[in-house]
Amino acid sequence: MDSFGEHTVLSRSKVPEVTLAFWTIKIMSTTVGETGADYLAVHAGLGTAVTDVITLAFLAAALTLQMRVPRYVPWIYWLTVVLISVVGTQITDALTDGLGVSLYVSTSVFAAALAATFAAWFASEGTLSIHSIVTSRREAFYWTAILFTFALGTAAGDLATEAVGLGFNLGVVIFGALIAIVTAAYYLGANAVACFWIGYILTRPLGASLGDLLSQSREYGGLGLGSIYTSLGFLTVIIGLVALLTARDRTTTKLRA
């Protein structure tokens, strides 16, 4: 594809370019998903059922708005990601804590669901590249995959840090190292699409481990900051970065006009 054609596809895409800001917000939104759901259900006293209903309603509204806008709008996109992060966490927690499903089983089920989504997406569209999200059908596949990456990342992260017993500290180190390996593979010429999706999955347990490390009490191996301060701190950074991306997006739009 020539440079003009690539620029046209990127400008029409409903998702952002993959930059350092992208990965920073992604990891922090993951942490907010981990700590935010716990705060609403436990510390705010809403309970699991009420929290599930509220977050699902907000996610439905955000997804509807995201699907209706004709192009990538930073605050709408990242609001949807944060809410999907919360819901993905809740799905895994509901299976594990509510129904007693083994983390080994839920990890396998979500991995199979994600693989099936990718297979259907590729069979229908011939690509899994996020730079080609320019139709409603591709965007539907994209957000379905995103939901399963969060659910899978939550299950795999809990499996590693809790069931296997790695703990928060070692979890951060291991998942961070795996992401570093994927990044190195990308720069050495590995398939960009595969590297992106593997990295996207791995940032979920990394963010969750980081969130637990910061928020959990010292007696459980955390730093004791609490879910409130951890969530607010990360939300502040997310809002700041999204504001910068919004300003840059408006400037780019004006220049193109």
C-alpha cells in the first residue's frame, strides 16, 4: 500500500494508532478495571449484582456511542476500553467466585472464545489488523475480541498470581518480561498483528498484578495504597493522556481540513 493509501486507511480507522500513549492508557485502564470493580462492589457497598448491572449499562451506552461516531474520538474510545476492562474482570470473577469455575477452565474457555472470534473475523474480513477497522462489521469483531482479551487476561492473571502462587510482585515481573519479549520480537521482524494481540492480552494480567500490588494491604504483599487511591491516581493519568490525545486529534483534523 502506498503512503497516501495508508494515510487514508489510518484516518478512517475507528481505533487509535499504536503508540506509547496507547499502551500506557491500556495498562492503566486494566488496573482501573481491576480496582474499580472491587471498589464499587465492596467498598462502595453496591454488591456484585448491582455493580454488574450498572457497569453493563454504561458499557452498552459507550459501545453504542462508539459504534455510531464516524471516526476515532479519543474520549469515547478509551471510555469504552475502561468499561470493557471492568466488565471483563466481572465476567471472570462471576465464574470463579460466583459459580466456582476453576481458573484453569475459565482460562481455557476464554482462550478458545478469543481464538474463535479471530477465526471468524479473519474468515470474514481477511485481516486482523486494527488499522483496518473502517466498517461496522470489523468494529463489532474488534470489540468482541477486546472483551475476550480482558476476560482471558483476567483469568490467566489470576491463575498465575493466585492459583499457581506467583504473587503480585513476581506477576508484575513475569508479565512485564513477557511483554518485553514480544516487543523485541516485533522489532526483530515478527508478525506485527500477532505481536499486537499477544501484547494486548498480556497487558491485562500485568495491569491487574500492578493494581493488586499497589492497592492490596502489606500483609498480603501489596503496598497498601487501597483501591480508592489507586483507581483515582490511574484515572487521573488516563484523563490527562486522553485530553492530550484529543487536543492532538483536533489539531490533526484542522490541518487535514
